[in-house]
Amino acid sequence: MSSFGGILSMLQSDDVTYCETADIADVVGVDTRKLSQHLENMHERGEICRAHVSQRLFQRRASLVLWSINADVYK
């Protein structure tokens, strides 16, 4: 099993609705920069959902990126 193997299990857990990248990094034991690219790849394949939260209008980067198993958790 790769070091990324626990991501889907974590996000499918009844205890988790959504997580920040750092939260997932703590669980799977991977550096957040390396993990970010892996999460982006999983998102591109449709395996997980990504939500960008911006603190201010017109900012270029998200203040917070949240990951979930599906978009229903954001409703």
C-alpha cells in the first residue's frame, strides 16, 4: 500500500465530512506539498471533491482548500 492509501478511507469515514490538506497529511504521514499534488490528481480523476474558500473578494489563491469524498458535505 502506498503512503497515500489511507486518503479515501479517511474521507469515507463516518467521523469525517471534509478536511484540510494538513489534516490529511497528519493521518497519512506525507509532506503537505507532495500530498497537495496527489490530492489534485485524485480530484482530476473524480475520486474526491475540492472546495476553495476565499477570505476576500478577488484574491488569487484560496485561503483554505477543503477535501471531501463528495460535494454533498458542503450543503
